[in-house]
Amino acid sequence: MRLIALLLAFAIFLPAPARADGLDGLERLIAAWLNSPHGDYRSPSFTYWNDQGAVPENCAMCHSETGFLDFLGVGGHTAGQVDHPGTINSVIGCASCHTAEAHALDAVTFPSGVEVAGLGSSATCMVCHQGRQSSDHVEARVAGKPEDEVSADLAFVNIHYAASAATMLGAEARPGYQYAGRSYAGRFMHVPSADTCVACHEPHSTAVETDGCLACHRGVDALRDIRTQHRDFAGTGDRSGGIHSEIIALQGQLLDAIRLYAAEIAGTPIAYASSFPYFFADPSGTGELTPDQITRDNRYQSWTPRLLKAAYNYQVAAKDPGGYVHNPRYMLQILHDSLADLAGVTGLDVSHISRP
């Protein structure tokens, strides 16, 4: 722990953002880490609770190193839970991953309650990059309620941020809402050299290492241009882009369908913004919000079960912008099924879309 303290002390005096150019060995690793989201000690991820003086137990595991160590069971704490508030301004540093407890971690329990074992070095990453909700949570919220009746008991269910690990596991972890009677893609099995978190992300900077990807996927200049499935899933008539373009197109169609359903079935127009709580009442019905409308007081409150499921899946896709790499089939499936479900009651023609 003394070494960690020295590294953090050194980090404070590096320029922000620090540069790795011209550095060697340990200095290069520290500079890379400081430039990463994990080492950004100015980020709201680690400063949001400064006024409170501590990070609450239910957030501390991923938003403070002390909370993560508590979860791992370091220092006599009970492993698998957080018993104490986390320290503010405590970034995810060296000790988070370079401890005996972190190295021994091999299984992670996801929000669905499913424990996935045999994760190896990816386990420490998956502790936090799994979201906080699942298909099961959404189903529990809507159970027993008429599909198309507005319920005051319903509120938006937000998967949270950067749920890439859950996306990668697909139906195995159930991060998206999975409609009854449909099958969903499980774990995305890539080639052996690219089947762990750190095989694709440099562990200290977290940057995606693209050289290996583009070496195999010849003829493209960027990851978003990669495509191994060539059907026109979004029905746009354009298959020239990568699979990312299909996901984005379907996502856009889903938002349009959500707005149509909200206005015609739920009776209150809806709009989406990238700020919490994401879905807002839209008095103009244009889908465009003014800054004073993007507030908690204007959050959307006319939820029906059908609308909530679709909005949840829209957010799952929005909060994993790398879903086209982590598990494209799963992303396409949850977007397709949400769109088709809304179309069943709005009359929207979705005969052009195709399910992988």
C-alpha cells in the first residue's frame, strides 16, 4: 500500500492530462493510467460525492478504490459486499487490480443474480462493467400490470453506465429486456486472442488496441466499419457500413417508435436526452427539449409496461456504445424485438427490419 501512495503522490505532480511520450517503465504505466477514466481524479465518477464527505456503500464498489478493496475482501473485510462508505477522490488505482484478492477473483455475480465463473483476468473488470439492472428487474416492475395502461407505480429503469461486460455475455447475464418466446444470443465468442477485456483494451490506459482487429478484418480503416454479418437488419437498403451502422439505424427507429407510442397510446409525448433521468415529457411533441425541460421535475411519468420495456432496451444500447463489438447480435435482437413489440399496437410497419 505504501507503493500505491507513492504512485498517487507522483501522479498529482504530472501535468493533466499527463503524456506518456518520452517516459519509460513505471512512469509510462502511470502516465497511461492517469490519462484513463480510472485515473481521472477530477472526474465526477470520483468527485460526485465530495459534498457528502463519503461515497455511499451502494456506489463505493466502483466509484472508490477503498470501496473496491472492501468488496474484494482486502484487509479482513467480507468479500463480495461493501460494508463501509468509500473515500471521496479515491480513483481506481494500482491496488484495485494488483492485489492477491483481485488476482484470485474468477467469478462475478451480475444484476440478474447469475454468477458467471471462469472469467480469469476479466473478472476484476466485470465487477463494475456490468450495469445495475437486468431483464429480471424490468419484468418484476411490470409484472401483473396491463401492457398498455399508464401506471403511477412505474418509473424508468436505467441500466446505469458502461455495462459492456454484461453485453458481452448477452443472454447469459440478461442485461437487456428479453421478450418472452424469443431466443437471444449468449456470450460473444471471439477468436482466442481477443476473448478477454485486456486482450482488446490496454489495461492501464483502457484504450482499444485496434491493430489486432484491423489485421484480421482487412479492407476497413476503423472498427465501426467491421461487418461479418451482411443482412440488412435495419431495412435501410444500405449495407455499405459496418454492423455499427445497423445498430445505430435500428436504435433511431426504436426511438421514433417510442415517441409514436407515447403520444398515441400512453397519451403523453416523450423525448430522450443524454442527461439523467434521460426520458422527459415533451410538451411540443417535436422530440426536441429546451435546457429547462431537461430536469428531474420534467421526467417522463406516463409509463406503461410496454413503453418501459422498449425504453429500457433503448438505454441499454445507448449506454454501451461499444455494443457493436461486445455483442452485436444481442444488441440487434433487443432493439428489433422492442421495435416489433411497439409496432404491434401502433400499427407501425416494421416489415423491412430483420432479426439476426
